[in-house]
Amino acid sequence: MRDPFDFVVVEGFLSAAWREELLAGFPRLRRGGSFPAAALPIGPSFARLFALLEGEELRAAIAEKFAIDLEGRPTMITLRGWSDGKDGAIHTDSASKLITLLLYLNPSWEAAEGRLRLLRNVHNLEDYALEVPPLFGTMLAFRRGPASFHGHRAYKGERRVLQLNWVSEERVVRRELSRHRWSARAKAFAETWQGVLKRVT
């Protein structure tokens, strides 16, 4: 599809045989933000999934679909498990990302909020070409560009999504891992300091 930008949606991208293992094995992410898969404890089901997603078969299929050369391009997988009510602002993804693939891992979705919208402009969340419920096994992939606007209505609660990106160069992956490690250390320091303050007040 090309309206409002190049994308493809596949419902049932994951077979039902994956469902129970992946739902049970999803890492416990009880705060907002993206977490690099390499920094998370994962079980065998997610290890198998990551291997398939980063394999040559999917790379070739995506390259053909979007008429883009992904040969030698690094991949980066991140997970989100919680939406803090601040997510969903309209954006295009960073310029270092060539293709974004989102794979949703929620067993059900009744809320009107949290459904990703592919938007025609940066100003209006209601001017969208497609709205994608984040249901288990639904895959959305799109070519990142200056007009690949997307976002969703604010939602607070568990919202599981795996994001796979083919990126421009390896240092993008290293930077993301470094940023996450720094963020994790800062959060641990803040939590420790707050504990100290509570004990002395």
C-alpha cells in the first residue's frame, strides 16, 4: 500500500502455535520505553523468533516488497511492554532507520486508544489512512521517510510490541545499546537515592 506512505499489514503473521509460548515468555517490562532485545532476559521461544526475524528469508521478502537494498544492513530489535500515557505522539522514526517492522503481541485489544494510525500529516491524529489494533500476530512494516507519520491516541497500561528495524549502519545499534545501559544505570541510581531519602525522613 502507498497511502499515506509505503507499508504492508499482515494479520496472522505468527501462527497460533506461537501464541501461548510468546505470551507466557514476554519479558516483564513494567515501565515505559523501548528495551533492546540484547539487554533483556529471553527464553527459547523469543530466541527462535528473533532468529527468524533477523534471518535472510524475511530480509529478502522485505527488500522485494519495498524495492530497497537491505544487503549488509544491520538489524535492531527492541521490545515495549508498557505504555505510560505519553507514548503515541506523531513522529516519523529516526532517519537512521530504513524499514520499521512492528509485531504486536497482545492477546486482545478492546480499547479505542493505543491503535496505531498511519497518518497523512504531522498535525492531525484524526487524518489517517489506516488504524491497526495491536493484536497478537499482527505485523505492520513500513518504509521510513520524511512523511512516514504515525502515532496513536494516548493509552496507559500494558501494550506489547516488538520492533525490528533495518538500520543504516552498525553504530546505530551500538548507540541504542549504550543509551539503554546509561538509562538503566540512571534509573537504578534514582531508585536507590529515593530509598535512602525515605529512610532518613
